Amino acid sequence: MNDMYHELKNKTNEVEEVLKEYLPETAGYQKTVIDAMNYSVEAGGKRLRPVMLKCSYTMCGGKGDEADAFAAAIEMIHTYSLVHDDLPEMDNDMLRRGRASTHARYGAGMAVLAGDGLLNYAFETALKSGAEAEKKLKALECLAKNSGIYGMVGGQCLDVEAEEKGLDLNEEELLFVYENKTSALLKASLCCGAILAGASDDTVKKLETAAAKFGLAFQLQDDILDVTGKTEEIGKPAHSDEKNGKKTWLSYLGLEAAEKEQKKLSEEAVSAIEKIEVPEGAQKEAKLFLTELIKALVNRRN
């Protein structure tokens, strides 16, 4: 497991270099919004989505840097969603990753523009990929769908409505939020990498299944940690969901059943990846890394 974390650090550093290459230059009359965009991305983070995208690409036989533009793009999309989440009209968070959130530093109006800018620039960036046109178009379609109204935005829509209107989401509605708000960009990460590498539809489908299961297991672990974790471990007040009257999947399952379901989902995610046949000459280590990464993340304590 220590080897996995060491490798994750190396892969994260690689992504940081990719991001530096693709972020826009702070210049021109629009330099304030560009500065806010870059500030938001450079706040750091785990960079899991671009790391997973690049791993999927190499696991499926991809060579070279054709996936780098998409790796940068998906991190820009993830970052824009956080910028908008932090806004006063949403979560009103003044801090993000230990420093002032984008709206706290630049104002709400400029933060909205920074989020809009990152979303649009993400697709401008993805188009810079040197992949064949057919692969690039298919990957763009996957990225757009999973980040839009039939993906992340759709999940956030119901989540925001539930909070604003005090809706008591049923289990089906709650799973819709989880599957879209959390799982959708993970699907885009694994599937875009595979598509750019020229993987078969069957392989892409297995990775889509793995991402869906992983996203649910990841979110369910968050619910479990809110009940079982200690404040100093999880980085936020324990039992905060219950205190805030927020319904989670755990509310329906109960702790014991939730732990069993989380384990089942994790195993199914890993199994889906293990069933993929790595092409001759591809990096088999990438497949092992992905399975170990999923295991580590769904069993995290913070």
C-alpha cells in the first residue's frame, strides 16, 4: 500500500506539470478572471480525476501525451464546480483547501466568471489533444455528458433544490444525486482515457461500471465516516449530517447495512477493472495501481 501512495504522489506531480502547461496566461483586459481561474486550479487537491484518466489511457494501450489535454480539462471542470459550490448562494464557504475560496478573494461576481471561464476553457483545452479526430470527438461527448445536465450538474440540481426547499429525498432520488454529483466525473475520467487509447466498447463499459460503483462506495464511506469518524480524523465536525438534518444513504440503510453495501460496491468496482484484458505492450502496472487506489480511497479514514 505504501508503494501505491508513493506512486500516487509521483502521478500527482506529473498532473501538476500538465496543468502548468495548459493553464492560460494571465494577460490582457480579461486578466483578472484568468488570474481567478488559475488561482482556483492552483489551490491544489488530490488530482484524482486526471490521475485516473491518465492511468486508464496507459492501461488501455495509450502511448504519448494525447490524454494530457483531457486530464487538464477534467481538473478544470472539477475545479469550476468547487468554485460555484463555494459561492454565497450555494454553500457560502470562505475557505477552500486551507486558503480563501475564490469568491472570498475575488468577489462573487468574478468567481462566477472564473467558474464559467474554467468550464469553457476546459473544452478549448481538450480540443488541443493530439488524438485522432474520431477518438477526440467521442471523448469530448463523454466529457460533456458526464459534466452536464445528464451528469454532475443534474446531480447538483437536485441536491441544491432539496436543501433550498427542505425536500425529503427518497432513496431513489438520493442515489440519483450520488450517481451524478459524485460518480459522473469519475466515469468521464476512466472512460475518456480508454476512448483516447482506442479501447473497445466493452472495455469502456467495464470502466463506466467500475466508476459508477466506486463513486457510490466513495460517497457512502463519507456517510459512514460522519457517524463513526472522529472530528480530528475527518477534518470536520463528526455527526454533522445528522445535526444539520441532512439525509444520507446511511439514513435509509443503517450503519451495519451501509458498511456491507460499501464493501460490496468496492469489490464490484475492483472486479470490473480486473476483468479488463490489458493489450499487449500496455502498462499492466496501471491496472494494478487503479485497483489499489480504489481500495485505498473507499477505505479511507478522512
